[in-house]
Amino acid sequence: MKILVIGSTGRVGLLLTEKLLQDNHKVVGTSRHGDRLFEASNYSQIDLNLLGSMEEIRKEIPNDIEAVYFVSGSRGKNLLQVDLDGAVKTMRVAEDLGIKRYIMLSTIFSLQPERWNEVPSLRDYYLAKFYADQWLMKNTELSYTILQPGHLKEVKATGKISVNVNDLGDNSIEDVAETLKELLDKESTFQKVISMHDGGIPIKEAVSFS
Ligand SMILES: NC(=O)c1ccc[n+]([C@@H]2O[C@H](COP(=O)([O-])OP(=O)(O)OC[C@H]3O[C@@H](n4cnc5c(N)ncnc54)[C@H](OP(=O)(O)O)[C@@H]3O)[C@@H](O)[C@H]2O)c1
């Protein structure tokens, strides 16, 4: 497939892009810094700024993309414009370009405001992710999956996770990237919100819903 990874310079985005390239997908990464991230011949890169207008974003995106990953974020610095409006613009552009598949990296509790007081410092972040996720679910026809990990940790991957969890746990960044990769074309995960943290079930099995 030809896949756009929005946020491929990030901690999750880099590993996800690498995994998709290893599976021989054609991957288009995004960066605002110019340097090419991967030398692989199945990799190309666009300069995409989520602060740009929809028209500017649309112009950058090749018109033969088949799936989009949104793994971007402003680390709390520009939540409205990047994590919320930036995400929504990419959903609208995806629909304009006829792309069907859209995979959103969100966060646990994004859709449960009653849980937000468990991490008060993340309230504004939760708000941004809440409305971005809501837009994806309610205002688009995209075949979406929303993945909701808890804390991202730079620790060794185990290849094992728990899904549909109800508590805030740690997540190996590499296991999150692997989980995102596994979701790519799994129709049983379309129109689903999947929470996760490190656990005991092999990733492939954990995201194989019947
Ligand atoms: N941190 C956690 O514990 C946690 C927990 C659950 C979920 N998450 C979610 O996971 C996401 C990814 O995490 P991460 O640690 O991989 O993030 P990260 O390393 O901070 O990467 C963020 C990415 O967003 C891109 N970005 C930021 N502003 C942009 C803009 N204006 N236009 C285009 N791209 C922009 C960055 O690109 P540039 O290189 O161009 O800046 C980078 O690729 C987070 O954003 C968050 O929503 C995080």
C-alpha cells in the first residue's frame, strides 16, 4: 500500500515508518526540517506543516495515498492548532483525496471526560484529542481506527500488549508502533476505538478481533 505517516519524525512515527518500509509498503513521511529520514527506495518525504491551510496541506499530499496515519502532536505547545485543528484538516483532506483508511494515534481516556481528572495536567491535551477523535468518528466517512495508549515509554519492546483496557498503563513506544502497523488493513478494527498498554498478549493476536 502507499501510506502517509503524518509525524514520521516523532518517536512513534520513526519506528512506525521503519516497520512499514520493512514490510515493503511505499511510505510517504512528513518533516518540517528537510533532512530525508530514510534512504530506502520505497520511502519518500513531504514537507507538511499542520499549521498550514487545508489547501496547502492538500497540495503536499500525493493523490495516490491509500492510508493515513496521524502520529503527530505538539507536546502540549499548540494543542488547538496542531493536535486538534491540524488533525481535522488532514481528515478533511484525506476525504477530499478519496483516501478511505485513517488511523489515529490518540490517548487513553480521550473519549471519557469523566476520567480526565486522573491526570489534571493533561486536561487541555485530552480536550484537543477528544474533539479530534469525535470529528473522525462523527463527521467523516473514513474507515478509521483510533488507538489509545497510556504513557509512552522508551523501553524495550516485548511484542505483547493488552487491549480494551480501562486503566492508565505504560506502553513501549516500539510496541505502539508495531500495533499501529498491525492495524493497517485489519477490517475488524475499522470504526473501532482501541485502548492499550503493555501486557501479555502477542500484538497480532491482541488486535485480531472477530
Ligand atoms: N507522550 C505520551 O506519553 C503519549 C501518550 C499517549 C499518546 N500520545 C500521543 O502520541 C503522539 C506521538 O508521540 P511521540 O512521542 O511520537 O511524539 P513526538 O516525538 O513529539 O513527535 C511529534 C510529531 O509531530 C510532528 N509535528 C509537531 N508539530 C507539527 C506541525 N505543526 N506540523 C507537522 N508536524 C508536526 C513532529 O514533527 P516535526 O519533526 O516536524 O516537529 C513530530 O513528527 C503524541 O503527539 C500524542 O498525541 C503520547
